[in-house]
Amino acid sequence: MSDEHTPPSATPAPLGDSPAPPVVRQTAADWRPHPKCTSCGYELVGLRVEDLCPECGAPVWGSSKVPPTSGLAIASLVLGILSIVSCLGVGPLALIPGVLAIVFGEFAARQYRNGLRAGGTYGMALAGRICGWIGVVISGGFILMIVGSMLHWW
């Protein structure tokens, strides 16, 4: 029974009609301000940089002012190549840039997946991680050969 002085919004809704609470997915980028589209102000969290804004259709890379390539991806690629080249001359010391290349490459790939960097970042990060793993495996082989020869002569 509805009273004529009671507004319709004051009547309680049945239990089955209440909407489910929104699911909030937090990313690693939630601690800093979210990039926004300069055309419409839509928050661009979770979008790749090459995508278009879902609200106005503006390119995300131009509106969010996100740098096109991550410095971590560049460092990962340089360290990965350095680990392969240096393992031919220094052997076990190439393990350090190889491990750093893997770590930096993973951080850069996370930046790409969170929508903070452009697509070139992911390619460089992947190449850096692959080169880093190759350098780590070759350096590990050198270490095993050195330890094996020391045990053989001992």
C-alpha cells in the first residue's frame, strides 16, 4: 500500500532487484594519477596506448601524454645484448646484466599491460628478456664448466 505523500524512491526495493556492486580491479598503476583523455576526460586505465578512447574515439597515445617507449624496455634490451656479448669474453660476469635484463624487461612488460606505455615497449621488453635469458644460460654454462674443471683437478 502506497501513501500519496510518500515519494516513490522511498519505497524499499525487493531484494532480488538490487544491482550487484561494481567490481573494482586495481592495477599497479592505481597509486598514481590515472591518465585521462584530453578530449573528454575519460580515465584511460587498462587501455593499451595504441587504442582509441572508448568515450570520444581520440587516440590514447596522443591524449594521455604517455611516453611512447619505456626506458626500462630500452635498458632491458641493451643489458640483454650486453650479457650475450660479454659472456663470450668475461664468462661468469655476464650473469649480472643478464639478470638485470630479465627484471627490467618484466617491469616494462607490466607497464605495457597496465596501459602506461606504447606497444614498442612490449617488443623491446620481450627481446631484452630473451637476450637476458640467453646470456644467463651461457654464463651458467661457463660457471658449470669452471666448477667442473676445478673439481676434476682437485
